[in-house]
Amino acid sequence: MYMNKVKLTLIACFALLAMGCNKFEGDVTVPSFVRIDALEVEKAAVGEVGRSDGWYTADIDAVQLIAYFDGDEAETNLGAFQLPCTVPVLRVGTMKYLRVVPVVKQNGIAATRIAYPYYRDTTFTDIVLRENDTTCVGELDPLTNKYVVKVNYYSTERIDCKFYDDFELPKTSIRLGPTPSVVQWSSDDASLACTGRGCARIHSSASDAKMKFEILDTISEDDATTILYLEMDYRTDVELRVALRCRTGYSEAESEYDVMSLYPTNEWKKIYINLGKTWSIVNHYKNFHVVFYTVNSDGIEGDTYVDNLKVIAI
């Protein structure tokens, strides 16, 4: 019993430190707890335009929780937590609402997690908290025994889709280049694709030190304040580099600017790449291309697969 009290006291102290100036009023010393196991992106909400299945692939590995209690002057930021999480709260009674904010690894880096601007917050109301008890938030998945919070992309009216290809039928051709010999379209093999039956495949032989392909569409954005991201699913046997090709002025020749490198992985991964940071370095020239390189420095034979490729702005 004594050790349990010590553990609970330490948890409570940690919660107070994490919340900084947002301390709860009152004399509650034993916390209640809020549990969330996972966030899952679902298809468009009622009344919105739906996309293909590939649009909704996601990798949300953390969450920011913002609470509000009746009588408080403002919301309380409980903090950001890696999923699954059980969060101590120094309040009991009914929480007026809890905002669940999806957080992703920007550029695949855990240290640069952000509240992703293309996902809606999900709000739960009238959550009952009891001292030293855990309140589960979300829907219970009976197969995994996890509590899952459903989230949505913002509507298509708010998100400006600059480019999207899920590599599914019906198509006349893929929109990656430069030649069919570099980029092949797998159109009828679900075992190769991340979703559906189609994806792009780039083969590297042992002698192919570096191979280039790109989105053939010219992407254009006039607003220099736009938030700009590339999302895609990928798996690769060799290093995969992402770059922008554009001008830095109306009279200058185009140049390429590296954005980031992705390293070999045997499993499909979802990545959220911030294009805006590199785009700002080149003075936001409105027209640009997204360019990819496979870099085979180890001289191995392998493949790179890309699926559900999109460039979006907000």
C-alpha cells in the first residue's frame, strides 16, 4: 500500500511539472487517468467527398490532449504523448470536453513530431473521471482489445490537392518518369502494393549507382504562406532521396534541392515530408517538380516501391 501511494504521488508530481503554469485548482492529490491506445484515419465524414482507400493511409504514433472543465478560464494542455498512452489528470468529476489532436513524425523523425495540419481534432464530451481510475477514450476494437480514436482529414474544400496517384485502375499510364524502363507500374498484384493492387516499382541493378524519376506534373502554388507536404507510402531495398526541382527566379535555370533521404526498409512505411521548408529556401518560386533518386551505394540488386503519392497544401 505504501509503495502504491509513493508511485501515485510521483505520477502526480510529474503531471504538474509537465503542465507548467496550467495547474489544476483544488486539493486533488490522487490522479484520475485517461487512456488512448491508437488513432485511426477513417474515410471522409458524412457530406464530404470521399477518396480512394489509398488516400487514408496513416502513421499517427502520438497525440496531444487538450482538456476543458466547467468553471476554468481556459483549456488545459495535458501534453503530447506517444501512443498507446495512459495520462494522469489531477481532476475528478466530469471533463466538459477533451480534444484529441493527431501528432505525426515530420520527415519520419521522432524529435520533430507535429500536430499534423491536415487532420481534424476529434472531440469527446462529458468524460467522467474518477480518482485512481482509468477512463478509456475511443472505440474498443474487440480483435485487438485496443481503444481506437477515429480521426478524419479536413474536407476536400480545405485541402488543396496538388497531385495524387494511388496507381490503381483505370489508368492509361503512371505519372512518374522519365521512361517506362525506369519506373514500372504494377497494376494487378496486391502482394506488391501498399493498398489496392497497384504501385510504382523502380528496379536497381547492382550496377545502377543512381537512378532518377519524378512527378511529371508541374506543381504550382502562388501563396508563399501555404503549408506544403508530400505524403507517400514506400518500401525500398536501397536509399531513396526526395528533392525539389525549380527556379529561384523567373530568369534563372532550374536547380535541384535535396529535401531528405529515406533508408532501406522491408516493410511499407508512411512518411509525411515537409516540402515547405525547402520551398521557402528557393523563394517560393511557384512552379516546381518533386524528384526522386534511388541511390545504390552498396552495389546490390533491389527494388523501390511507391504507393499513394500525394502533394497537398492548406
